[in-house]
Amino acid sequence: MTKGNGIAMEDVKEHTGATSVEELLKMPTPLSSTVVEYIWIDGTMENCRSKARVVTKRVTSVDQLSKWNFDGSSTGQAGGEDSEVILVPKAIYRDPFRGGQHLLCMCECEDPFGNALKTNSRRAAAKIFEDPKVKGEEPWYGIEQEYALLDAKTNWPLGWPEQGFPGPQGPYYCAVGANKISGREICDAHFKACLYAGLNISGTNGEVMPSQWEYQIGPCTGIESGDQMWISRYLLERICEMAGVVVSLDPKPIPGDWNGSGAHTNYSTKSMRADGGMAHIKKAIGKLEEKHMEHIKAYGEGNERRLTGAHETASIDAFSWGVANRGASVRVGRDTERDGKGYMEDRRPASNMDPYVVTSLIAKTTILS
């Protein structure tokens, strides 16, 4: 027996009715339908947009999803006279907001003729990661995403004195206590949302500037790193939206004697992880030094305000590397030095960097150059 809309009665769980928006949001949806949130990068190349569609079946693979479209003239990605932009599904994750079988989908953007938009950095990155030499080296990434939380009304860091400043940096990194920490509930909610979605989130912590936080996505292989980082940023924006808080990925959210925000990118290849890998790490570092300015140009807007040589950064104008040196462009860990193999950390990328661009450029420079 079915209703007039074609939904089987047994397909909808028992529900006594709703008397509030909150209850409506918790109302069960038909088991035969999957709500898919299509997510893409807009014309700023720093922000996500999304919209939802219903798929009348359970979805277990991204290949089951069809292309869709949106008005590119409203996202800075097309002119009004020919505004249709095509969304191409590329990776799916569980939706922590709707729950159940519902999904988040990371998409590429292309024109109606199949050409990648200028804002579609994923396609160029995927081409690099599909190169046999790169695939053979199985590049792993772990990205440390730093961000600041701002009061939505004042645009001032959460928990700071109104238009004033807290005490100097020092007590806030990995701290506990109401006089040192603001926004932990957002950080923890985001942590759980990422775990539910199926992302490889490996940790989180309070950062050096008060109201600054960090989480780490990885290890991820190849293009998966960019997909997961963009989805994690989408989740963070949605959670902050629910909390009425603004998240800032500005590389230097507060001028002066305060730490900036980066996206330190940990990187290794199969050769680096194998016995004798330190030699391959040093060789890769040499290649990064040769291409220093090319990388700086691709590592995020406004990064010159952060890479000053102070506040745990190297100067933007000079390349350096060292063991356990957080003031270097590239850091090698003590464990890697001890074992003679492992990974390195590129500390130059800014918090607002495009992970597709950064991860693929590192692979291109160290493997294909």
C-alpha cells in the first residue's frame, strides 16, 4: 500500500508529529531516499558552497550519483548570460547533520562542454596524482589546519576582551581552563563530525593564540588529502554557523605579537618511508628549495603577513630546513632523524591554502621534477 506520493507506508518510521522546528529536524526520512549535499569550491577558491538533492535509492558509490548544475553567476564562476556550471561528483562521505544513509559529496566544477573551470584545482591535481611515477611513490599527506574563532557580532576573537587584548601568548597552547580557552565545544563537535563522516582526522588541539585551534587530517594518499580537507572545512563552517560563530582561515587573523594560522603539510613517499629514506627526504628538500618562490606563490593569499621569521615561521624570502626546527621552512622530526626514514613537514602553507594545489605541487616538485 502506498500514499498518493508513491512512498510506501512501511518505508517511513513511526512518527507522532512535530510541534517545533527542532522536532521537524529530527523527523525520520523515507529509507528509500538519500539526501546528498553537493559541495564545491566557489569563485574565491577559499570558500565552499553546497545544495541538496534527493536520490530515490540508497547510494553506496559516488558512481551512482549524476552530474548536477548551479548558477555560476552567483558564485563568481560564470557570467549571467551563460551561467550554468556543472557539478561532477567525485567523493562521498557520511552526513553528520542529517545522519542515516544521507551523504556529503565533494564535486568538481566544469562548463557544459566538460572543461574544468579555472576554480577547479582538483582536476589538475588529480592528473598529477595519476602519473605512474607519482602513483608508484604512494605520496602520503597529513595537513595541520589552524583556524581562529571570531565573535559574529564584533568580528573579534572569541573570548577576548571586547576590543581589547588578553595576556601575552604562552598559557594558551594545549591549555585547559575558562581563563585560557574559548570554543572547545566547537572544536570537539567538529572532531566528532569528521569521525562520523569517515574522514581520517588524527587529532586536534588548542593553538598558541587564544581562540585559535588546530586539527589534523591524514594520513591520506594523493587526491584523497584534498577531498578530505575540503570536506573538513565544510563541516567546520556548518558547525560554526550552528553556533553563531565565525571561523577565520586568515593567515594572520590578528596583527601584532600573535601567531598566525598555517596549514603545515606533512609529506612522505614510499621511498622516504623505506630503509635509507633520509637520503630521499634530503633530496626532496633540495628540490623544494630550488622551487621555493613557485611554492610560496601557491601557498595561500596573505601569507607574507605570516611568514616573517617570527612566531614559529621562517622568512618568506629565504628557504631553510632543520631537524626539530619550527622556525624553518621545512622541519624534519627527531624520530625521522633517529630512524633514518619517515616524513618531512612543509611549514610554509597558509591556513587558507588550497589543499589540492599544495599537495599536488609538492608531489610534482619532489617526484616529477
